[in-house]
Amino acid sequence: MENLQKIVVLIDADNTQLSKMDNVMREISTYGRIIVKRAYGNWKKENLKNWEDEVKRLAIKAVQQFDYVSGKNVTDMAMVIDAVDLLHTGIYDAFVIVASDSDYTPIAIKLHESGVYVIGVGEKKTPEAFRNSCDEFIYLENLSEKELSKADDTDIEYDNDSDANINEIHSLLKIAFEKYQDDDGYVNVSSAGTFIKRTKPDFDLRSYGYLKLPDLIEAYPDKYEIKRYRGKGTVTIVAYKCL
């Protein structure tokens, strides 16, 4: 994925973790420049009272959304309307939806169909439909307090999720090997990673205890042979073949 120049971040405050907002903004900033930052909720509610200081500190615009009917949360509708309005300006490269609710699946699909890059951010309980409607889905549980950037591999805390199915990743790596191998029988790891992300938007190496895909591949010498070679300039290309 190329670096995104103009990013919109829309947050459902009723449906996400306040304690992770700093990490979310830091993570998304590694993708490009965040232009719009909005958090939606009924700020009169007791459960949102702690959001004020964090919203001010992170320079997030707080959008008030009253509950017009008792017991009915309409925050998602307000977010969807704003997302469509912002999309129609035609100036943004990516939309980030911070929520763990399947109600955002239709707008994620709409944004994707319009050609912008869609990133979802939510808990691991997020329904698969919403996760798969995004180009990329980031789990809140994988955003550690110590993680400074995607390029910094020091002091990273990983979430080794027992439910993470490593066999599925091995299957996808094999498919990439069969489809994209070069004349020497090797596949560019970067190309394989792009394929896996397109197939499985919620793919996050941190769920398996790794920061980079070559690290995962090298951890299975019985399955893969890996090689590195010099590309254009000083770029090092990593490739693998299935054994």
C-alpha cells in the first residue's frame, strides 16, 4: 500500500476503547497525514464523561449526537452521513472507521466501491462481515502502549491470540507461491503480504507474535526457503519458496 496523503478518522465513542485512542492515532499516522478526526457520541452520557480530556489532547472534533429515542443509539447514522459527505468532496485517500459494530459494514463497502482505501479498527469481537468489508482491519488488542511505529521493533508487546489460525496463513503463503513465483521459483515476500492482506483484511502479524512477514516465514524452515538479494539502489528484496 502506498503512503496515504489525506486520511479521515471517524470514531464511534460508544463502541470503542478510550484507553486505546492514543495508540490508534499513532498507528494511523504511520499510514499518512490525518486530515479529519471526529469522535461521535452522546457526550451527556455518564459512560462517555472521561472522553473530554483525551479528545482535547488529541485534537479530535467531538460531534454531539443525541439519542432521539430512548434506548436507541443513533451515533452510527451520524457517522455514516458524515462519511458520505466527506467522500463526495473527493479529496481524501482513506477512511478509518474506529468501531467494533457490524452496522458499519454497508458504509465500509460503499467507501471501498468508491475507490478510497478503507481501514477498520476494532476489537477482536468485531463481526467478520465488517472486518472483510475493509481493505485492512487493525485489532485494538494489537496496539500496545509501547509500540512507537511500524518501523520500530523494540519493546513491542505482542498479543499471541490462541485463536489465530497460523495454518490459514501457511495456506495463503502457498497460494501466493503457486501464483506469483518467478523463473527461479521464488516469490517476493512483499507481493505475498499484499495478497494475504487482500484476502484476509484482518491479517496482522502481531496476532501471531511477529512484526514482519519474513520473520514468520523464517520461523518455519521446514516449510520455506528464504533468500535476500539487492534490488534497485540499496533496497533489499526478500523472497521465499515453499518446500
